[in-house]
Amino acid sequence: KTMLDVQKIRKDFPILNRKVNGKPLIYLDNAATSQTPKQVIDVIVDYYSNYNANIHRGVHALSQEATDAYEQARIKIQKHFNAKHSYEIIYTSGTTHGINLVASGFSSLLKKDDEIIVSALEHHSNIVPWQMLCERTGATLKVIPMNTNGELILSEYDTLLNTNTKLVFVNHISNALGTINPIETIIEKAHAVGAAVLVDGAQSCPHLKPDMQALDVDFYVCSAHKICGPTGVGMLYGKEEWLKKLPPYQGGGEMISEVSFEKTSYADLPHKFEAGTPNVCGGIAFGAALDYMNAIGFEAIAAYENELLEYATAQMLQIEDLKIYGPEASGAKNKTSVISFNVGNIHPYDIGTILDKMGIAVRTGHHCAQPIMDFYKIPGTVRASFMFYNTKEEIDTFIAGLKKAVLMLS
Ligand code: PMP
């Protein structure tokens, strides 16, 4: 049974009080972006009200306060993800930026005949940068296939791996289906042939607390906006040895040690990858968001979200012709609180539009994962995704709304 005081938690989120189309908002699009608690909003207001300044270069008080808070937040992120060093945490603008930074860096490390492996469950942001990398380097892209349960077929992964494999990219959790991928095994097998692994943690960070050292992962990326933080900021974790090997992504201020027109030398980690004025406030707020989530506790969060998942799944399966894509929900081991579904031949967009009229926010479409939709031969799905501030009463309203929508559209 739940250990969370959900009604108390809901008071932290001002947006949950608003109405949409005259109805209380029921926000079930958490996999796209999460909502922000007042503890984080307060940090943002405090930053712009009291110590907004450029960092790492001012002698004045505001600049030093902002620099301290920004670097303290980096240490919070390091501790949260259990990275060995704080300089292994690179601030980015989000998951997409982190992936592109690594993909761009590998341009100089790959050659023709090298191979890259991605999974069939990827978000477009974890497909397109690697295709571009292959175009630049002549390397080949291979794909770990999936089965109809929305799980990767690991025996096929074994046959793809060989000594030409240089990189493996896989998301920790699929945003389209909620599948939790066996990244421990994927990492171990990649390392056995000498390949590096980048894990896209955009969907895992809100639900789990991944341990960089225990996973022994080479790169891990995520976005703060999925974890109760603001948009426009995220992090790339990279093992020191890899971050030293990769060339800088962008040139500019902050990332240099010395510059002349003859030769420029780069700054040490992490600054080598942090050109220009960063999202200072965003970084500080990212740290505050992790504080907020950790105060609630990830174990309690995962257990409660799994309760919501099982509660909703059981009711939805009662609806005639409703099909859920992805793994069966079974004890939070293989799936997070994402339900991707269709009802008969009704277009997902039509269901989403009617639900919106009732104040219920879901996502519809291909979820930036067209290859998954092609696999199932569907144009898209309706996706309801839950976070720890959702309630069973909201799910009841959503199910009633869904039934009404299906009746109208049949
Ligand atoms: N990968 C996955 C699995 C995602 O869910 C998302 C966000 N939908 C991204 C990457 C991209 O994240 P962002 O847009 O924050 O860069």
C-alpha cells in the first residue's frame, strides 16, 4: 500500500489547481513533461529576484553567489546519480543536447567499418544523431529488434555484437511503451567486445535512481523537465576517460584555457563541454528538483506509481476492443507508469481531443518513436502516463471519460 501522502504532495503543485475547459485539470502527460512544485518555482523566483548574474567570471558578490549555487547543484546531481567525480557531470540543455554532444564527439573516433548499435525502442533523438554520425564517418547502424510485447530481443543483440562494435545506444525506459530495458546486461555485453554504451535516461530519471558507478555505464543523459525541474536544462554523465577522449562540442567562452589566433587550448572538465553562458537558473533549479524528489523518496515513488499503473491497466482492459501496447504491467520490474493504447479503429487524436474537452491531458501520436508505430502498423497511440502526484480518483475520471469518448466515436 502507498506510503505517500498524495493529497499533501498535490498542494506543492500550483498547476494542479487549474481548470481546463471548465473542468479540473487531470494531467496524464507526465512522460512528455512533468509539473513543477512550488519548492522549485521558489528557487527560480529567488534566483531572478536576488542573485541573477553571469558565472565563473565575476569578482562581484552576485556572480560568486550564482557560481556557488550552480556548482553546488552540480554536486547534488553527482551525488544523486552516484558519479565518481562532479566534473563527470556536464550541464546540457536536455537529453537531446547530451546525445548530440556525444555523437558529434565520436565523429573523430570512428572510422569506416565501425559499427553502432541502437535499439528498436528508441526516441527519434536517439536515432537521428547516430544516423548523422554514420553519414559523417561511414560507420554502419544496426538495430536490436523488439518483440510484440515491446521488449528487446536480447538473443539478437548477441548476434549483432562483434569487435567492430564501437558504440551501443539504448534508452533505459521507452517513452512510447514504458518498457524498462535490461541495461545492465546490455552494458555488460557491450563492454565484453570493447564498445562504449550511452543510455538515454529521459524516462528513467523520474521513476528510478540510476547509479552510474554500479551500472558501469559510459554515458548517461537526461532532462530536468521530466523530473519536476524546468525545461532547457539537463545533464550528461560521462566517465572521465571518455570525456577526456571526446573533443569539445561547441567553441566559445568558458570552454577554453588559453586563446590566441595561432592556437587555443581547452579548459578542463567539465568546462570543456560548457561553452557560453549556461542556463544558470535552470541548473540550480535542477538541483532543487532532485532535492524535492529525494525528500519524497524514489522507492515510495516507484511503488505508488506502480499501484496507479496496475489500477488503471485493470480498468482499461475491461473496455471492449482496447489494446495496450508494450509489456504487461507486473510489479514495476519491467514497465513504468505509461499506458500506450488504442481502441478499435478509432484514431488516437480523436480520443485525445475529446478527453481534452473534459480537462484530461493525454498525449496522442507517434511519441517521437515512429519505428515502434511502424512495427505495430499503427499511426500512433493514446498515451496516459502517471506521476506520483496523480490519484486513483483521477484515473477513475479518466476511465469514465475514455468510455464516453469511445461511445461518441464508435
Ligand atoms: N529520449 C526519450 C526516451 C524521451 O522520452 C525524450 C523526451 N520525450 C527525449 C529523449 C528527448 O528529451 P528532450 O526533448 O528533453 O531533449
